Amino acid sequence: RFQSLLKSYIYTAFYDSRRPGPAYIRIIALLRKAERPALFCHFQSPMSRPASGDIHYLSVVAHHYEMCENHGKEFGGYVISCEVPSEFHHQTPCEVTLTLRSVYSTHKKSKSDITIPIYLMQNPEVRKLDFGICVPPLFGYIPTSTLIDFIEFSMLLGAQHLIFYANQIPREVQKVLHYYEDLGHISVINWNLPVDNQAIWY
């Protein structure tokens, strides 16, 4: 789900170690184009001892990357990247706290601080797929026959899994998606935008 950070919205975070060198946390965000705040990522140090109350945080500057499909609208999609501190020695942090401050402490929390869990880009326990399809968010009326044709034809072409993002779709469309989700062919992720549809592209 989207969480608000001032006039921005944070969706989710992933651990990305695909390239040689340091790993990164990639955070999917919806930012107001005119107001991209300076953000910082804070990680609980692996040397912390929470049971004793001895908690330290490692802080890094967050960098914004604007997605190309924003078309000059008021809000747009961004990837916020934070380098994972070397103290983690290739271990995956469990969560990241995003703030407007360069230094973070649990004793000085702000209402605008957001702590989100970190997901792995690839779960080694999940079987490897050769062909998957990520469908742009669905909204408005879609004939159920068209949706069924799309799913079935995609699977005939070799797609092993489809991921759908659902935003204000009719009940009949929800039923079709739930049917294929129960079969294990698709995943459906709720995509409830926190901004007016006119303020963002597509």
C-alpha cells in the first residue's frame, strides 16, 4: 500500500544485489514533480542489540530516478535508491526507514518517518520462471471476455505467470481475476492510488 511522506507516497522496497559491488534498496514511490524532497535511508545496524535497548542506525543519502512514463503530470513514478551500508556484509536488511533527516534515532521519531519491509528481488525458494508478464494497472470497464482471452492467449504463448495491479475494477472483472488467482496462474496486487486520476499519467 502507499504510505504518505509529506506530499509524496512510498509504495514498497526491494533488495537489489544483481550487479557486482554494493547492493541497493530500490524503493518505488509516487512523488510530486515540483517537490522532490531530499530523503535519507536509515538501516538498523547489524551490531545493534535491541533486547538491551542498544540500537544504532546507519544512514545514507537517497537518490531519485524518474520513470519515463510520467508525461509532465503533477505526480509521477520514481525509483528511490539507497546503497546498503558495507557493515551488512551482503546480508539483507529486514527494513528501511525513510526520513527527511540525515540522522535517525528511535528517540527522535517524526510523524513523517516511514519504516517499510524490504523484499528480495528473487526468492531462491520459488521456482524459476522463464516467461512472466507484468500487466499495467487495470481500471474502469473491461469486458470479461477480453480479459479471459488475454490471459488464455498469454498462457498459450508460454507465459507461466501474470501479475495484475487492480485499481477500481468492476465486480465481474474481480471474479475473473480471483478465478485465475485460485488456479495459481496469476497474482493480483491492489493498486489504490492516493492521488486524483487526473494528477498522474495512465
